[in-house]
Amino acid sequence: MPTKYQEKKSGLRSKYRLSICKDASHYELFVVRLSGLGMLISSILFIIIIMASVTFLIAFTSLREMIPGYPDTQTRRNIVSTALKADSLERVISRWDWYLSNVHRILNQEMPTDLDALFVAPTDSLGMIPSGRSVPSKEDSLLRVEVKEQEQFAISERTPSQHIDGTLFFSPVKGVVSDGFNVAKNHFAIDIAAPKNSVVNAVLDGTIIFSGWTDDTGFVIQVQHTNNLISFYKHNEKLLKTTGERVKAGDAIALVGNTGSITTGTHLHFELWHNGSPVDPTKYIAF
């Protein structure tokens, strides 16, 4: 009596016939003769061909857009457009961060950084280096450092801008200049000794871009003027204007004081900057 294994083995070797005949005459139109093993292999090949055909249709035709969750052409374009807009916003935010960082540096009597430092080995949101910019070489970076070191103590020798010449400044406070403008000592301002609570005036029309407290210089107010001029008023006793307010030349904006950790007495620490560089206020304002 044959075993189950032998029956299965015999079934794979047995011959089978698949035929298509006319019902009336029993005439065979199509005949296929296969063993059990042949039918198994043919079924596997048929399944593989069907899977390959479906994969091809999905990968290389528009039928893939009919799959739930797969984005269509317009959606993909919107995704790319959104990514590019996000990259542009990142650049704008980076520039604003750079600007605010320089404002704080100026308030702390430090030299502002160059905008080029913002784009060291830059990459956008798509992981690509923006066109039109290349990563500076080591030699270029060393040359930049050397030039900056040579120009560090040459700020006072720069030719005054023609945009400042002829500008009528209002004196910030009436008093005596106790410490002058000195680049070598990193004192990019003049100190004006005046009685406590003396009125501090805006030197030109402008907008208050900072009005608040810093640990080193106490109550500080900063005014943005036209022609890229910025004026700073530090160590105040009280601030009379807030950020965002518009002021006219001669408007009271603060009161003279002695606030902050690095003050040496009741006075006004006054700075004047043009195009990102400090200038000596005594060359343009009578104190």
C-alpha cells in the first residue's frame, strides 16, 4: 500500500490535460498537457509576471497617483515650492539673528561681525549649497583674519562719510566731555559728565530700536536714524521712550544716571555709528 509521501510524489509526476472544446462537437480548440510539477512552476511564473507588470505600471505610469496617500504631481510641486520658501525664510531669519547679534555687540562695546560670517559653508533646507556662493578656502580665511587685524586700529583713520558732513545734530546733553573717543582702548564713544536726571535728547529724527536694561551699561536706549546712522545712550537713570516709538531731534528720551556695572560715575555714554563703524561724535556735535 503506497504511503502519503509516495502519493504526493506520484501526484507531482502525473500528467494532466487542460482542454477547451466546442460544446456541440467536442472539437478541441486548445489543449495544454502538464505534469503536477509543471503546473506548480507555471503558476509561480504567472504570479511573478503579474507582480512585475503591476509594479511596472505603478512605477512608470500615472496609475501610482490612484494609490491612497500617494501625492499627485501638483502636490509634489507644492512640496518643493514650500521647501524653497522655507529655505528663503530661514535666510531671512538668519539675517535678522545676525542683525540682533550685532546690536547686542554694539551695546556691549564690541565690534560687530561681518555678514559674510553668516554664510560659512552654507546649506539650504534641501541640503544644497546656494548658488552664487562658494565655501572660502583656508588661504582666503587666513587673509581675511590678517586684513581685519591690520584694520582693527585703523578705524579712526577712515575718511568721514559725505552723508554725515553737513548733518545738523542736536546735542544729546549739556555737560563736560570726561572721556573721549579712543579706538586703541576700545572706547568707541564719548562720556559726558552731567548732573543726575539731566535730560538726554535724541540727536536726530529716528526710531527707537532698543530701550531696555543691560547688566554692564544699565538703562540703554538706541535710535536708528536715516543714512545708516545709529546713536546709543547708556548708563541712564530712566528711559522715557519705548522700542518702536518715533522721535524728533531734541526730543527727551532718557535721564542721565549712573546705572550698570561698568559705570564710573554719573554721566552719559554716547556712541554714534555709521554704516556699522563707530565715528567720533565730537567731529559733528558741539558739546
